[in-house]
Amino acid sequence: MLATIALMTGSALLSHGDVISIPPEGVSSSSEIPGFDRIDDYLVDESGLFDGEHDIIPDGGMWLSSGTAFGGDDLEPFVMFDFGAVYTITSFHVWNYNEGGAFALRGVDGVSNEHGTTEALGSTVPGITNFEIALGEDGDTGEEFDGFAPFSARFIKFAIVSNHRGDNNFYGLSEVQFHGTLGSVGFDFAITNVEYDKAGPSVKLTFNSHAGKTYALDSSTDQSQTGSSSMMAFRLAARKRPLWTASPPEIRRRRSTAYVRQNNGFVLRKA
């Protein structure tokens, strides 16, 4: 028997076009220039950004890699963003490195935009190979990218190829914002046994887990039932042997418990 699992990766859906909130710890980079306050945290905290326009103050508001005379050349420059959950990405906006005058040439030029639902990535956004140079003065409005088909990702990596012929082989960015909606991850797995307690009700599904991982999912009746749309509560815990799971199309979180809409419930079919 096969079961289909579709787990929502968060507690609420964003409306189309909402900015995805990324905490500073959700950003990583290949390097940061030593001795200056130009760290990758500033790429997602709106520092230096006012009403959609970025200023020219680099310290405390922009990211800059190490460079030839400042920590050494970064030979494989990148910036990686972790949303913490899988989202359907509909667009993103980039404010390139906007330090005043010729220093804006340190901004990213050639780039590959890689993405995936895991850190292994595996896909690339087609048609985006360059970021335009920033103004190098206050009021830079950045560049919008929305000409691609929406895609699912938890991780996006800017694999940097070149700058705009700036000095010291630096690579920099000011701010990045991604827009989209909270998505879902689905996969099929083989059910080896099903136990259903009509008096409970409770369900135990035994299976060999996806990607070599195993989980325990306990079900019990939730007292917050309304009408015919009953709810069942499930607690997830890792185990060392194949155990149980289910196929809810919707999950919402309440403290440590995931509540699943049973009326759209388990999707089971014979292999």
C-alpha cells in the first residue's frame, strides 16, 4: 500500500507577494571583510533601507566579502539564504552594493541563482545571470526579479561570478528581499501495516520512511472538534525503527502539537 504525505511547512499562508521574513541567522556567506562592519546579517534586516530606497553608508548596512588586500581574495564567493521552511517563491528584489561613487563597482555582477528544498540545492532560476550596478548614491531603488515561473525552495544561493570591475576583487550587496507563499513538501512512501481503533479513534501506520529517516506519529481525538470537520492531534518524534505517519493536506501548529484536518485526511491507495 502506498500513502501520500503532504506536510505544510508552517502555521499560516502568506498572501501573494508578501516579503518572507528571514532572521539574521538565516543568512550565510563565503566571507566578510575583516575590520569593517559589513556583515551578511545586514542583507535581510532592512538596515540602510528607507521606503524602498537604500542609502550609501556601507558600515552597519551592507555586506562586503573579503578582498585582495583585506583578508585575501574570496575564490568562491556566495550568499546563502535559509527561509526556515519551504516557500513558493514568486519574485525577489536585490539592492546591489551601494557605497558611494566608484565603490559601487564592488557590487555583484555575474551570478547564478541556485535553489532547493534542502541545502543540496539542485536547481537554478533560469534567465537571471546578472545584477545591475547600484546608483552609488542615496535613494537606490534596487532591481526586481519576477519574470520566472514560481518555484519551491527553502534555500536560495547567490553563487557569485564577478563584480562590476571593482577594486580588490570585492563582492558586495546591500539588501535582498524574497516574496512568496508558504509551501508544502510531498512524497510517497510504502505502508507496511495499518491499525485503526474505531473506539478511539486512533491510527497507526507503519512504513519504511522517506530518505532513510523514521518517525513516530501518535494520533488522538482533539476536543476542539466543530461539526463534521473533526480534528486529530499528532505528535512527531524520531525513532530508530520504521513506525508511523499520515497524509494530512493541512497542518497548523499549536504549541508542540500538530493538528491535522481529518475530513481531508489520510490518502491511502493500493500499490
